Amino acid sequence: MFTVPEGKEVKVGVLGATGTVGQRFITLLADHPFFIIHALGASVRSAGKTYSKAVSWKQTSHIPSIVREMMVYECKPEHFAECAVVFSGLDADAAGDIESAFRAADL
């Protein structure tokens, strides 16, 4: 079980951040009491853009301000090295190799 020391913030990342599942993760994490969104990962075509430019937002709420201007990275472990937890909202066809690479990097 993952425990958080009192008063600590935990940096997290979201893979597949521009997809519907990734967007849902973001809406749930944006106001979380100790998880802080630190890194966003998506496809090569979204990488290098700010989240607001990369995403076609489908949720009923607005894009959380905490991620609006965050840079989107490719889903590679080196971009998530500072994250204690990485959530995956990747499509099944892309998830296998990417999630295996994150497991191998102990993320």
C-alpha cells in the first residue's frame, strides 16, 4: 500500500493525458489533497505542445488551470523520473510496450 507522510505532496504523471481516460485522471487529480500533477505524456504529435494546445477536451468541466500551460511529453520514462506515481490512461494497443518501459524504470 502506498502511504504519504503527513504534509507531503506526491508528484504524479499521467500517460495518455490527451485521451478521454487521461482527461478523467486529470480532473480527478487536479484538486487532490496530496497528489500534484507533475508530468503529462501523450503521443508524438502532442509532445512539445502545451496541454491546452494538444488536447481536444471532452470533459464537462473546464481544463484545470494547473495543467493548462504544462508541456506535454512523449511517454518515455525519462520525462517522468521525478514522479512517485504514474497513472496510465493509454489505449490498450499502445499501453503494452510503454507501460513495460515504465515498469523497467521502476515508475
